[in-house]
Amino acid sequence: MFVAPDPGRLRLRTSARAVIGVGAAAALAELCGLSLTASITGGLAALLALFTVTDASVRRQAATTALLPAAGFPVLALATALHGVTPLRDAAFVLVVFCGVYARRWGPRGHALGIFAFMNFFITQFLHALPAQLPELYAAVGLALGAAAAVRFLLWPIERRTPPPAAPAPLPGRGLARHTTRQAFQATAACAVALSVGQVLSEERWYWAVGTAWWIFVNTASRGETLVRGFRRVLGTVVGVAAGVLIAIPLDGAPVPTALLVGACVFGIFYTAAVSYSWMILAVTLMAGLLYGLLGVLDPGLLVLRLEETAVGALCAALAVVLVLPVTTHATNDAWIQRALLCVHAATAEATARLAGSPAADPAPHAAELETLLARVRMALAPLVHPLSPFRARKARAGQVITLLDDCAREVRGLVAVAADPDAGHDARLAAACWRVEAAVQALTVGERELEGPASADATAPPAATTEPALAHLQGLERALAELATPLGSDPKAPFVISA
């Protein structure tokens, strides 16, 4: 996670920007004379605004950020009003969980608004906020969102120069087969049980179990993904609790070092989120311990309770994803792999058309989409390649699929780079090779149209050895796609031997 590729240092820059935004939000609240509770609420609101708003354009990001109060303020008022009415508070929290997950069907904006609504209810429980504090909580959140927007869109507008990659569209489905609908029921069931069991452990800190169950369902689509996410959350919490014992407890809420370490945790959350969920949760857990220190309630028993509540939430999420409208890992894997393969073909066809002289052909968007799809494939296959996975044959297949798809992506990137050269040439062999790539993709996918052969006479003949870069990349694609037929076409339960 520390040496993972960071093209354009995008992760580094967004992490540094997050520290500035969260620090500015907390500082504004303090300068305005707001309470410590309000300052912490503002800092967390700024963190959420910078972390969850992931729309594909700056204009959409700004609109989503402006809409966050519409999702958060009513929930904040509801949570404070019901603070002392346990049955109604619990029912309202479960309803917020369902609505927050269901909102993901409206894409990145619905995803961000749903998370912000849930976290406003969660933060109210975390800080034990009361109705009398509502005006200053509104003021703190408003200041925080303004500070986050100013840093993101004016002071350091990273996305204006480096547009964020568009998230892949969710897998299709209707009714209960639709991912967001199914997951809304799963998350609601998990959070309801976690709430009940969490309250048995602690009537004051039960919300950690609910928060764990909620976050495990973020950005997961299958049973295996959810189980692995739960394991990684528990692992990150264990290490984070140990770090809290060694770091947060000795500090005992000292303002300056605590503020500096909270800034380091914010940086860690943003920098590791894309590459290691366990490390991100370590940073979250340590930050929670530091905030408890500021509030004057931190002790070793509280950190142990945090771990216990996390284990309860993870177990409830695991049971829900297995028992409530389950979707197998294999079905999800197959769908994402097929989408990645079709994107390989689209990028290849556009690059070949560009080399043929078509000014309208542009393979770059397809190449960018392929990168996001491959990230989604890796996430889908993560349960199978996990070190603790007992399924050795499936693990070997999944590992080879990831390797070969990475090979495809590398060849596509090279082909796109060649096509961007205005002096690149074109001959009939490129069209023939492109058609063979298309045929190979069709052989690995289902439900696609029948292909017609190439128009050129020598289209079906293998091309002669050449050093021409475009043709070399197409040949590399052909080899990778041909080798993919073995892991994708074999019985998942049969022994598997990786070809040399």
C-alpha cells in the first residue's frame, strides 16, 4: 500500500488536500467559539464531504456537495430529538440505514448523500449530542462544508486538471435482483441485529456495531466480497486498537499532539483507502481513539469494547449476506470479467480505426474505463485470491485471470499510445489482427452478436513477425485472450494447472 502506483501522485495530493480541508473546518469552528462537540462534528463532516463525493465531473461534485445538508440536517435533527427515546431512536436508525443504501441506485450522488445521512445519525450517537446543541451543530456542519468546498474547488482544484475516472455502471437487475435493492435489505437486516446485540454489550457504545455492519456493505457486490471486507475491518480494528493503547492513551487528550496525529490519520485514511481497507480502518480506529481522548473518556476498556462491537457488526454483516438474498461470488465475478473483456474489444476497435485514419475514433475513454473495470474485477476476485482462501483451484484460476487481464490492459495502453501518434501507419494486417481480437472476446463472453469476417483477403491469415508497435500490441492481446480461455472455461471445482 506504500509502494502502490500513484499516477500523477493523485492519491498523495488528495490526501494532503483532505488534511487541509478537515483542519480548516475544525479551525473555523474553534474560531467561531463553538463547542468541542461541534468542532469534531464539523471536522468529520468535512472529511465525509471530501471522501464520499466522487462524481465524474467537477460541476457534479459541486452540486452533490451543496446537497449534503439536505440529506444530513434532517437526520441530525431526528437523531438529537430521539436521543433519549430508545425504541424510536433505534427504529429511525434502521430506517436511515435502508434509505441510505437504497439511494445508491442513483449513482455517485445517491451514494454520497446516503453515506452522509447515515453518518450524521452515527456522529450524533458518537458525541451524545442533545437537542439544545442542534443550532451549533448545524453551524459547524455548514462551516465545514463551506471549508471543504473552498479547499476542493478553489484552493486546490485537483479534479480540474486530472478528471477522476468514472465509476463503472452497476450490474443490471430489476426488483430484488437489483444490487442496490438487495443490498438495502441485507444491510438493514445486518444493522438491525448488530444494533440489538451491540446494546447488550454496551448501552452507550452500541453504535460501533451498526457502523461496522454499514461500512462493510459499501462498495461490495457479492457474498465473498462482503466476507473479505468484514475480515479486513476486524483486522484493521485489532491493529488500530493496539495503536490506540500505545499512542492515544498516553497522550490523554493533549490538544496539540492529538490534533497533529488526527491530521496524520486523515491523511492515512485517504492515502490507503484505494489500496488497503485494513490500513484505512487502522487509521479510522486510531483517529476515533484520539477523539475519545479529546472528549476525556478514553481508557483501555473503551478500546476493547470498540473491538468487540466491531466483531459483532462484522459477524452480523456476514450472516446477512449469506442468508438474506445472497448472490454468489462466481456470478458477480463472471459479470465483471465479461464487461472488462468487452471494453478490451471496444478500445482495440477504436485504436485500429484511429490508425486507419478515422479522426472521430478515440480509444482513450475505453482505455480509462478498462482501468476502472479491472479495479472492480480485482475487488470481485479478492475473496478467491485471499491468503486464507481454502479453495486452491479457484485461487489459482483467479490469480491467472487477474494476471492475464493486467496483460490485456498493458497491451491496450500501448496500443492507445501508438494510435495517438499522428505519424503512426496502418495496413491490412492491423484490421485482421483487430478482428481476431474481437473473435477471441466473443469466444470468452456470452450473448454477443455473431461476428462477420474481415473484408481484406488476408484477414484470417496470421500476420508475419514484425516490430511494428501497433501490431505487436495486438498480437500480445491475442495471446492473453487465448490463454484466458483456460481459466474461464474450466470447471471451478476441478483441479487446475497453470499453463506455462
